[in-house]
Amino acid sequence: MKQVRAFLPSTEQAAAALGAQIAAARKELGWTQSQLAERLGTTRHLVSRVEIGSTSPSIGIVLEAAILCGVLLFGRERDELRSFALSQQDRAALLPARVRRRPVEIPNDF
């Protein structure tokens, strides 16, 4: 039995917003859902789920659909994504490799 995962409302809203952007961009290009699905190598049904903001399609399919339709990701043009990804990897490399829980301080003023 497939387990259903609950997402934060913000996550669901972000998926819906990105799906709506993909749908609008696809329509502006004059593509049908079937044509986008063919370009993605998937089904029209999956494109429909992406566009309604379902959280179940893989992130790769969603991002690929956005890029094919010309939707800006992270406020960047398609050719800027590589340098943006590298800068974010550099940023992450400057942070500690491991994150440890901070010890809980117990107040002793009783």
C-alpha cells in the first residue's frame, strides 16, 4: 500500500505556482499537453499533474518541463543556471560538513 505524505501548505502552494507558470508558458508557446509530454518523454497525464501542482511528479520532470517552456528558475535564465548552481555549491562548501544539535540548556534558577 502506497503511503501518502503530507506536505507543508507552503510546499503545496509553491508546487501549484510553478505548475501554473509551466501551464501558462506552454500555452504561450502554443503547445498542447501532449506535445510537452512528447518533448519530456512522458505522458500527457503526468504533464497535467505537473500543471495542477501535484507534489507527486519527480522534481526532475517538473524542472525539465519548466526549462523547456522557458520558465525562469531561481530568477535565472536557462544559461545562467550552471553558474548559479556552482555558486551555491561553493557557498555550501564554506559551511560545516556536519551539523550537530546544540546542547539543551537547563535553567538552574529555581
